Amino acid sequence: MLGLRALTAATVGAAAVLAAGFAAADGHGDKPKYGGHFTYVIPSKAPPSLDAHRETTYGVIHPVRPYYSTLLRVNPADPSSDVYVCDLCLGDVPEPTNGGKTYTFKLKSGVKFHDGTPLTSADVKASFDKIIFPPEGVSSARKSFYMMVDSVTTPDASTVVFNLKYASSAFIPALAAPYNFIYSKAKLDADIHWYEKNILGSGPFILDEYQSGAQITGTKNPNYYLKGLPYLDRITGVFANKESIQVQALRGNRASAQFRGFPPKTRDDLVRALGDKATVQETDWNCVLLATPNHSRKPFDDVRVRRALTLALDRWGGSEYLSKIAIVKTVGGIVYPKSKLAATKEELMQLDGYKADLEASRARARELLKEAGIDLSKTYILNNRAVDQPYKVVGVWLLDQWRQIGLNFEQQVKPTGPFYASLREKGDFDVSIDFNCQSIVNPPIDTSKYLSSDINPANYSRVVDRKMDELYNDMLLEADPAKQRVKMRTYEKYVLHDQVTQMITLWWFRTTVHRSHFKGWKISPSHYLGQALDTVWLDPDADK
Amino acid sequence: MHKYLVKRMLMMVPTLIGAAILVFTLMHMIPGDVCALRYAGTGGTFDVNQIEQCKEELGLNRPLLVQFFEWIGGFFIGDFGTSMWTDRPITEEMGPRVLLSLQVAVMATIISILISIPLGTISAVKQNSWIDYTVRCVSIAGIAMPSFWLGILIMLGLLAVSNSLLGYGWIPPIQYIPPLKDPIGNLTQLIWPALATGYRYSAVATRMTRSALLEVLREDYIRTARAKGVIEKLVVNRHALKNSMLPVVTVIGIEFAFLMGGLVVTEQVFNLNGLGKLFVDSVTNHDYTLTQALVMLVAFIFVVMNIVIDVIYAWLDPRIRYS
């Protein structure tokens, strides 16, 4: 009995700390208010399924996350930090034992699914087994993030143990990914595909109605395990793929927020229209556009040509000008720029294409093209995706940059289907725009994008370079953060400078605009994060 | 007449098969497939096996002819299959959207008839007067103005007017309100897209009413009626108008069928989850089964509307007999 009381007290305490911390972090010091119906727009079409373990789009996170719990999550009070907090687990994120190879999680007691059945360690194990070791015929989009996991065990109903093959700094961030919904073992046992079309979680809201591609509505979960939360009585997510509708919905107060982000001009228009009824939040974004040369096509199999391409780019100038019209801004290497593992400005400026003397870089690029015997009268193909922000904007910028060294590119803009057909199957491009957009900032995993194409087929450059793969593995397996940072620099230099297997253009910059009466939400480096909506609230006074 | 209708019904079958072959071929000519899109992902990882497994599950690796006959076979026994994107039954995906599109189409048609018949009649009767010129200006503007553009203007106008009058911006609801749940709310939401499309629709019908009525008003029997001393109002309403309605009915019928699946951009402007939006999503998702089902639905609506128009012809003009 004492144990139960202690657990309950710890749960209530954790909830209070979470809620109080969040209220303070809101910036106004306002006391959260209960009640209200919060409507937000989901800037996406209907997701293929409702199973977040299977899907990769934020189009499933934004509508569905409020109905589920996860084991860990980013701290809603400080979502830009790399500190994670327990959601279903008790207390703080556990420290590993067994030389960093064992993580033991105690679960909160009394947690129930929305159908009233208790949530136990068996449900957590069943969910992570589905993610990490999916059976034949079951898709798991991120199972490669958990290469280090050997097994998941449950010594008792409230304890889950993750046994790793090797110690890894990438494990805890991977575990906190927002897709890792905890499902009911009973449902999974009955039909492992059940969650593709149904919703049953233990999150802050209980599903009322889902209309595919139209809207999703839920009501407050009165038995939510974080006592005192959620603040809202009701939530509705409305699918609205067109930016004009999202803007008008905010202006006309039909919705209070859109969580993905807006380009700078839209931000300015909204602020002009709404004045102090609009709140703007901005941060660096864990998404980046790449320029990927096709190593299987001449002359881009020649490192001199690839180096010329990167030397031609004025990233620092591009950052200044493009950030006024597009959702890109930050100059960076292969690691999310705000991460502890990212290169500093000084380190970046040692790399080709990042140096201060642009004219010298471009002169060197012209020399390299001459050395490689490039025919400057030829026109090359830049494959791009028919998405305005920021693909087409960055594509036009690249054409201009390469023209400065005498290289002519024609931009072929394709809808997403044909774009991926070119990247994956046809390979009918000289250089292509590509992207890397992750949720949790987890550089050792995020930078696997640059591994050889036969190891990671998402590297569409068709490069195979074992030295590069070794450098990555060396960095991945390094447990000491300081040493790992040094090894990351070596890997990064090899990718971006020595071999120029791919080029980083500019990192995205996230700008959200929401109605000022919507409070308690803080922007994070990813539009996949901060979507539980249990700590947000509405302040009707803000509209007066 | 019954024989004629049965014959027309039977002729629907080859028409629909033709449409089916066309849409199936066109859809499979577009590069990429639904599996590649489903796993477009976050850019960092890409599992070839996952895509192959998806193709296997959806039967995309089978020969095209097998896929076609399986689909068309199901279609003729009323089995539309499941959406390749959401894996939900196509009838479930289309059901609520058909109702919404039908309601907008009916409202737009009513608005169009209420505007076009009186205006077209006045314009014809008062030919070359200032009234005629005004009506012609209004109708030509309606034809020239795309309905989605008018929709955008309506939305921006509502925001501007409500801001100045009420002190806050107002736009119609962005989520669908079923008419049985809240009729006023439903009307508040759908009257604007119905106006935007109904205006363009009425412009075409007004022009058609005017020209058809002008032609009929020059007929001998109208002259005879006038010579017998029938008052002008009765000449127009009883003798001329009904006989001038044949081409107007054709325009109204065809436009109605078009509205059922063709309001692609207008639906997006008002965030209506109708058939037009579903069409765009299904094509961009490479959702073959859903796109094919939607094309067949629209083709079916067009064929049925043509039959309905023929029946109305016979009602309007008893001299018309189908045998």
C-alpha cells in the first residue's frame, strides 16, 4: 500500500513539476485555465494509416498523438533541449547499468487505456517489439534506429528493461521519438494491423470521431495519469493542406494554431492582420535540403566536379537573402546546427564551400572544372520536387550559384511520385535536391543518411565508399561525447569536403504563428514534436 | 419511351468500360507508385524491402491485365475495392464526400436557376435595352471569372467586411457540418461555395436562356399569339419560355454533373472535403483504385444526367418521342 501511495505521489509530483515548469516557460507567467475547445489545422492530407509505428509523415502525428502515450518524450517546457522526460515511466529518465547496456524503466501505476483496460509493461514490450522486431508482413519505419537493441524484457508488470548489444548515446533519443505510441498488447495479439485503422491509447484525449482527410475530434481523458492535465475539454484537428486556408482559418479564428510552420511573408501578413492577437515563435529546424550529385553519371563521378559544385555556393549570403523569402536560414554541416555534436562556425569555415572568401572559392571551382575537362556548353539536370517551400526556392538559388562558375543546370520539377521514381529507380538526374528531416535531434542516427547507398538506400547519390562507412561506424560506437564530437567532425569533413559525396544547402528555420489565446505550447526543432497537447490551454481574455 | 430508356441504360456499359480502360491506362503511365509515396519518409532512411512488401500486398507486382480485370470485375458486381492509400473501403472514403458534393451541386444549381431564368428572360424580352446590356455584362463577367477565384474573393471579402463591421475576422466554418446536425451551420458553411460556383454556372445558363428565348420569340406561333391579342406576359411565360428551355436544360444538366467531381479548386479554397479534393489527393497519392472508382462515378453521373436530360426534353416538348 505504501508503495502504491509513493508511486501515486511521485506521479502527481511529476505532473505538477511538468505543468508548473511549462506554465513558467510560457513566458507570461499566466496561470493555466481549464476548459475550452481547441481547434487546430493539420497542414497535410489524410495519412495512409493511423499507425505511427508504420508511418513517417507528420500527417499522422499531428492528428493522432494526443490520443496516445509514449514511454519518454521531449520536455514540453523546453523542447529545444536534449533533455527528455518520462511520460509513462516513473521519475527521471533512468541511467544505464551494465556498462551502458541496460536501461530499466519503472512504469507509472494506474495507467489505463481509454477502454478501461490497465496499461502494463506487457503493452510497452509489445509496442516496442513491433517497432524494433516487426514480424513478417509488418512495416516499421524506424526499426533501423534501434540497431543497438538486443531485447526488451518485462521482469514484472510495472518494469520494462531494454538490453542493448552495445552502449549507445543514440538509444535514449531514439526511444523518445514521437512515433513510439504505446499500444494495447491485447489488440496487437488479436490483429497486429488493428492500429492502422483504429485509435486506442492512454493519452490525454479520448477519440470521439475521425473522418479521413477531414477532421478528428477528441474529448478530455478524465483518467489521464498526469493529474491536473489536460487543461482543454475538447480538441479538433482539421485537415487543411492549402496554406491560404490555414491563414484564413487563423485570421477568421476558426482555428487557433497550425503546428508545422509558415514562410516569412505569411508570418508578416498574419502579424499585420492580427496584431497582438497573433503570437510568433521561431527556432532552428531539424530539417535540411541537400544537393545530391549522381555518382553514377559523368562527370559527377569526378570529385573535382563535385568539389566545384560546393565551392560555388555562397551559403552565408544565401542564408541572409533566402531567409527573407523561404523557410531556410541556418548554415550548417551534416549535424543539426544547435546540437552539441554540430560544427561551430569556425569549424565549418574550414570546409570547401563555407569559406569566407567566396571569390577565391569560385575561382578554385572554375580551375577544377577546367582540370576535369568539363564541357561548359552542356546543360545538366537538377531534379527537384514540386513543393514551393523550400524546394523550388532553393532549386532556383542553386541554378544561379552554379551559373556563377559557368555550369548550366536545367531544373526539372516533378510531383512527389515521379520525383522519388527518379531518385530511387531511374537515376535520371545529374544532381537532385533531397532532404533529411528528423523528429528527435539524434545526430548519430540522423547522419546515417550519408552512408554508402548500398548500406542506406536513402542516400540517392549512388556512392559506395567504405572509408566513409568506417568513419561513421567509428563515430556511432564512440561512447565518450567529446571523442564522438571529434569523430563526427572527421566523418563530416570526409562527406562534405574530401569527397563531397553530398552537399548541404541551408538548414530550415521554423516559424509558427498561433492565436495569442492559445497558450502553453512552445516551439521545438521539429514539427513532429510537442503534439501531445496535454499542457496547452486557452485564455479567452487574450481576445478581449 | 421505356424501350428507349432501357436501351440507353445498356449503352452505359460500353461507355463505362471505355472510361475504365482509359483511366486505368493513364494512371499506370505516371511514374512512381503509391508505395514509394507511402514511404517517402523523412529522408533519412528508406527500406527497399518495405516498398516491395507494400507492392506485394497491394498486388502491384502482378501483370497489368490481371490487375485490370480484377478491378473491373469487382466494379460490375458492386465491389469498388479498398483505397490503396488508406486501406479503407472506397465506399467508406467516398460516402460522406458524395453527400457534401451533392449538396453543393444542388445548392449551386438552385442558385443558378434562380438567377439565370429570370435574368435571361428579361434580357431577351428587353433586348438591346440598358437592362439587356447590364445582364450581358454580369453574365460575361461570370463566364470570365473562375469560380475558385471568386471563392477567394468571397473569403477575403468576408474577412474584410467582418473586420470593419464586427471588429474581428469571420470566415465560414472550415470543418463540415452535416445538415441534419445543424442546418444553419451547414448553410453558413456551404452557401459561399454554392454562390461562387452558382454564379459562374448561372452566367452560362443566362446566356443560353437569352439566346434560346430570342430565337423562339421570332417563331411564327409567337407572332400568331400576339396577333390574336394574347398579352405579352402570357406570350413569354406560357408559349415562349417552355419551348426555349431545351438547350438551357442541357447546360444545367451537364454543369450539374460537372459540379459533382469538378470543384477541385473551389473545394480547396473553402476546405471542403468533397469529391473534387478526393480526386486530387487520390491522383497525387497514386491511389489507382480510388482514382479509377472516382472516374467511374463521375462517368456514371454524366451518363445518368444525359438520360435525365432526355426525359426532361420529352416532358418539355411533347412532340419529342423516343422510339
